Amino acid sequence: MPKINYQYKLDELINTLEDTPKLLLHSCCAPCSSYCLEYLSRYFSITVLYYNPNISPKEEFIKRAEEQQRLISQMNAENPVSLVVDEYDPNEFFEAVRGLEHIKEGGERCFVCYRLRLERAAKYAKEYNFDYFCTTLSISPLKNAQKINETGEELSEIYAVKFLPSDFKKKGGYQRSVELSREYGLYRQDYCGCMFSR
């Protein structure tokens, strides 16, 4: 299957926008969302959904949620940005990845985790009448953007809400997130989030 340039698809879509659509942006942490918010808030009114039952321990979940809130309160976004911190229930993650605990990082366990979080975003976007949903996950050089986008597109069909294609690491996005993390003094964790990646 040929590789798709999802950043190009996003640029094309943005060029067709005539108003300011509502975007639900799933976020794993403040550093990953920093560039995404800087970039997307020019074109969308954004609600950040912090839904991450994979994060372990609970103190880490809380710390990242607080950093996400702090970043949003300090950033100068062109359009409104708000935050929803979803419930923390690590059992949702452990149930989803049961039997995949020993799979190497970046493999099938991670794909299941992408889907878990993207499905929550799709359901939320549908329930609250968002125009699009998306995730910050593709900004990481360690995440599979192809798989993230394929999963988002599949869920878009299931829940009848548009998925915003993206590969945020492109166009210097990852590097910009590092710069913004430094600028805002953000806590940058040294593992993805789950006990297996730790």
C-alpha cells in the first residue's frame, strides 16, 4: 500500500475552509499538543480532549493534565481553545491490550491504544456536534502516522463525524513542539505513558 502524505491532505483541506469549524483534538500531553494548537488554532475553534487511560501511574496522568491546562491558559491562540479532562480509568486500557502486554513498543499493543483513544474522541465529537476530530499522536517520530490516520478514517465512517488527516511531525512540527516546550517550561516525560513503555 503506498504511503500517503497526510500533512498534504491536511493542507488541502484547510485551503477549502470558509468558516471556523469546531475541532475536537485528542491530546496525550502538553508538549505534543503545543505545536498542534499553535498551528490548528488559526483555522479551528478547538476543544482539547485529554483522554489517556493508558498513562501510568495516576500521578503521571494528573501531572500531564495539569500541564495541558497550564499550556492552554498561557498560549495565545487565534481562535478559542478549551480543555476537557476525561475520567481516568486505567482498566479500560488494560482490558483493551490484554494478551498484548509483551508486544514490542510501536507494535500491535500501541495500535490498539491509538484506537482506544481515537474511538473515545470520535464518540465525543459525534455526541457534542464537532465538525472534526483528530489527535496529537502523529507529532511523535515514534508513532505510526499511517496507522493513526487509517484508524481515524475507519472510526469516521463508523461514527459519522469527519476525521482531520494529519502528520504533525512534518513541516518541522516535532522540532517546533520541542521549542515551544522549552519556551513554556513544559514538563516533558521520558516515556509514552503506559507501564510497558516505561
